[in-house]
Amino acid sequence: MRVLLVGSGAREHALAWALSRSPDLRLTLLPGNPGMRPLGDTIEGIAIDDVGAVAAVAAAQRIDLVVIGPEAPLAAGVADVLARTGIPVFGPTRAAARLESSKAFAKDVMRRAGVPTASAEVFSDPAGANSHLDGSTGPYVVKADGLAAGKGVLVTESREEAKAWVAHCFDGGFGTAGSQVVIEEYLDGPELSVFAVCDGERYLTLEPARDYKRLADDDQGPNTGGMGSYSPVEVPSGLVDEVGRTVIAPTLQTMAADGHPYVGFLYVGLALTSSGARVIEFNCRLGDPETQVVLPRLETELMPMLASAAAGELDTEELRWTDDAVVNVVLVADGYPSSPRSGDTISGLDSIPDNVLIFHAGTETADRRLVTSGGRVLSVVGRGSDLAAARTAAYDAIDGISFAGMRYRTDIAKS
């Protein structure tokens, strides 16, 4: 089977690694990254949100299935064009991807589907948003409505900081993503990421993971795209099944009734509050950095699952999982998340032990050197019999890796 994987981050590297375990697979990467190149052919020079160009590549390569990793091409409508040309695609249409590309849209779907979530108000001007803040007590949760690479959310006790964030959104700090602002009820309790493979009607839930969004230890510093993650996570018995019944199934039913059946990965970000699990947000793809710990635990072959879902024929037989624990520590560039530095030589990747996986994100080659090219540079993924062993494996491997200004959290999966 010829599979085209769209994307270049550590999530896509983990997807490529998992897909490549199928013996009858021929993988093409658009554009991939240096770490992914041993896993398939690469095609560079094409923007992944150029819907016509991606469809043309898929047709020219006689692709049997396109798997779309990141949110930008989904929001641009790549899946729509591929479907119209008769090329099977695993990933939601542009309309269905609004579950992520518009928080206001997602809130409306959740309300109509009866999904437990935080109460929220949507504002199209700063005066209305600030008036709402003046009538509220903290903590305040203020979100840019659109896609902001995981950086468009502020949670603060300070009303003045919340108002400054409103101004930042409306002043173009996140481009068009900030043309509307969503102010939500604060949800207490630990967060959890639950994922599902969906075919428009049916779904399969994957093992959950927990991620770390703040830059520094002890959840200090600004929000980022994600600084680390781990799996398995101790959760109340039956929680994932409950999320399937009360969140995923009614959301799929509502989307189908609206004429936008949802095919692809669905990410459910949860807060385990004192009054039960409630949805923080939806994403229309796998999470990053969670993918890097979930897929190494999956024993069931990934490629047939995605192909059957794309065809609307998902086999809902229970998935097989390893008992191993997996811990992902993300190495980031100096200046991340606001102004990451690039071009620094990366060393130490030639002697990685067997119990560690390295997934590339912000890397490229220059003058035969591997150098940094983005904010999140590498995911260092340790595996072990329990979280302590997996954590030790990841941090021991990090001791041998270096690039100028390298930063990472030291408390991922710390008990």
C-alpha cells in the first residue's frame, strides 16, 4: 500500500515510525524531516496547506491513502480536495476540522451534543470581553478562537493580565485566529488527553496520556505547544469508556447530523474536575507531544486501522497495548516559545540506547550537519517497565545530547 504522510513534526515522525511497522507499506513523506528520511521517500518544496499541490502529489504518486498529521492542512481543506479526486484520506474535512480551528464552533457542537464542558462566552470586540471580565472572578481563561499553535490560551488569576491578553488577541497577536475571543469557566483538576480513531460513525479510543504545556518546571512560564508527556496514566476505572459514551459518540452523531461526518483522529482534552470529567477542547488530530508516548505502546498495526476508518469501515475490535511505560521529554531551542533560535548544531544522536526513541521536530541539515530549525527540536522518548524506568531512560539519554541553548523540563512524569 502506498501511503502519503503529510507533516514534518515529532508527531508525524512518530506516526511514520508506527506506520512503517506494516510490512506491505510504501511510505512517502511530505515533507518529513531528517529523522524521518530512513522511513520513506521525501517530497520537499510544497506547502502542506496548498490543497491543490498536495492533491497533485498524491495523484502523481498513485497514493492509496493520505494521512494528514497537523491541523493547518486540515483547516485549509486538503482532505476535501483529496476526497473530490477520489483519493482515500484519513483526516477530517475543512468543515469538520472546525472542531479545532474555531473554539466557538466547538463549543456550539458540544452544547448541542450535550457534552460536559466549561461554560463559555464568545466576543468579537474587546469592550464586550473586558466587560465580561469585570463581572467575573478568577481564575480567568481567555482563548484566541482560531489556530494559534497551542499558544493562544491564557490562564491567570489577574484580571489585568486577562485584559492584556484580550488586547493582544484583538490587536493581531495571533493574526486572524484572534478575531474572536472565547472566555471560559476555569476547570479545576488534573488534565488528561484522550484520543479516538473515527470513521464518521464508529470510533476506537486509544490509551490516554498526560502532557505538560508550561515551559518550565512546576508548571511555570508561558504556555507552549507541549514540553513532555507520559503514558499510561492512572485514571478512574471506566473513565475512557465514559468519555466515549458521553463525549465522542454524541459529537460524532451531531457532526454527522450537521452534514459534516468526522473521519480522522479526534483529540479530547479533559479536566478531571471535582464534579467529573469535562472537555477543555477538541483537536482534529493527534496531540503533540502525546503521540510520541501513545503510539510506542500500541501493539495493533496502525496502518490497516487508519485505512479502514478512511473507508468508513472501522473495525472496532479491541486494540492491543504493551504494558510498558513511555515518557517523552521535549528539547526546545533557546528563546522558545516567543523567538526560538535556529541553526545550532545538534550532537549526541549517534549512540542512543535501544530503550529510547528520538523523534525529530525542529531539525534540518546544513553543510552535512544536523541543526536546529524550530522551537521544539527533539522528543526524547524513554521506554521501561514502569514510569520510573522510562523516565530514567529518557533523562539518561538527554545527558548525551547537546545543542547551544538547549532547554527542557526536568519534572516530566516525576512522582
